[in-house]
Amino acid sequence: MKKSVVLYKRLSDVLMARLQEQVDVTLIDDPAGVGKAALHAALPTAHGLLGASMRLDDSLLALAPQLEVVSSVSVGVDNYDIEAFNRRGVMLTNTPDVLTETTADTGFALILACARRVVELDGWIRAGHWKASIGPAHFGCDVQGKTLGIIGMGRVGEALARRAAAGFGMQVLYHSRNPRPEVEQRYGAGYRSLRALLAESDFVCLTVPLSAATENLIGAAELALMKPSAILVNIARGRVVDEAALVDALKHKRIRGAGLDVMVKEPLPMDSPLLQLENLVLTPHIGSATEETREAMARCAVDNLLAALAGQRPANLVNP
């Protein structure tokens, strides 16, 4: 008898066919909205769940007494109550590695867009303001040869360091829980305290996971340490940055600019003060959003799920 799996994310035809060969599949669209009742009805017989971007806490897990594994199509696991998973003996898996390079590309896209004012000047042209050669009022700043400070030297941080050092001749500084001597050797990177990194860097990129220790890691005091010419880029999680403090710093030009792929509220409300800032580039959480990477993530999640349901140890087990 096949085990039952609930999907709360659509998969490609190839991956859906692979799943259906081995398990009974129930697909729930919009599980937090119109599909909520269907989700609750399917949970009591579910052995596995697969999806992303849905908060799974103890109250939902309690509806699934047969649950063995939740396979998240993500790297971050802040949507999951891991202590509740452990109490109930439920495995949680994620999809690291496959989105590392794509997410690092997104970080550098934001660095370049902010430095060269790409979005702002695109809008300026479309509004009909380009009547003559531009002058200093529209100049950006160089990226090559500058200093990039990376906060969080994990897989994505190291991919950023490689791009910065090899592609743009940048000096790389980093701050993380532990020094990474091998990264220092590969890319000539220097370990710094958080305060020193903020003070020395021309660009600061956040790649840390969200946790109690990193929530509001960058607030008014930290922004005040940055150079007035510096640019902040966040490809981690929205709540790593105190958005009110960032808005104030950008509004009063205490830093040159910022690029955010993640925000505290997603989708971003239309009354958000972030939308009023010209020296801010926003993207809608696209860090891993390429066709190739999203399919690779889903394939990894399917591998994790099927391994767990077969009684094997999944390759990417979050809570061993």
C-alpha cells in the first residue's frame, strides 16, 4: 500500500509523475487561503508533506499523527517549529547547495544595480527626463576595487566572495559565528568583528539565516557605523534588518543606498515607506527564482521525501 503525501506546491510534470509512481499524492493549492479546509482534511492520513512558504507549527502537526517527514523546497527553515518536529519524531528536510550560485548572482545583481543606479535611471529615462548628457547628479559609484563586507560566511557568502575577489578585484571582509581560514586563503578575505566590518566596507551583504540572534541584527546603531557612501544588500531574510531604521537612514542619506530581495512583510504592502525611496532597489524575493534552480530545488525535495518514506536517511536532514 502506497503512503500518502500532501503537496502544497505544484511540481513539474516529470517530478509529479515520479512521485505518483511511489506514493498517493494530494495537491493543495493556496493552503493558507481557500485550500485551508482541504489541507486540514488531508493531514490526518498524510505520511509526508512537500512544499514551501507555509508556517508549520505544533497545531498543524497535531492534525497529522502519521506524519513522518516534511520536505521543504527551501534552504531557510524559519517557517518550521523544529522543537515541535523533534517532539513528534518528524523529519524536516531542506534543499541547500542547489540555489547557492543563483542566490549569489542575485546579491551581485543588487550590488551593481544600486551602485550604478540602474532602476532609478531607467525610470528617469522612461519619464522623459533624458534631454542631454548626464552630469554628476546622476553618477553612480564603482564596484570594482572596492571592499565587500559579507555577514554570514556560509555557502552563499563564499559564492559572493568568489565573485567579488575573482570577478571584480574587491577586497573581501566577512563576519560569521566562526572564522573560515580556508575562505581567507582562497579569496584573501579578512575576518572582522561586526562593528569593524560595517565601518570598513563599501558594500555590506547579508546572507545569515534568520534566528533569535540575527533578528534585527542591522538596526540604527549598526547603520550609523557604515560609511555615508556605503550600500547595504539583504538577500537573507527581511527581519534581519530593522526596516524603520533603514528607511530613516536612506531618507536622510546616512548611507548611499540599499538593495533588498527580502522584506519583513511579503508581498510588500503598497503603503510601505520602502516604496517612497529612490535610493533603494527592491526585488520580490527572487534569490533562487530561475527556472533551472527552482526545478533543481524541487527535485532535491522529492529525493529527500522519498528517501525518508523508504526508511532511509535523507541527504538534507535538518533535525537529525
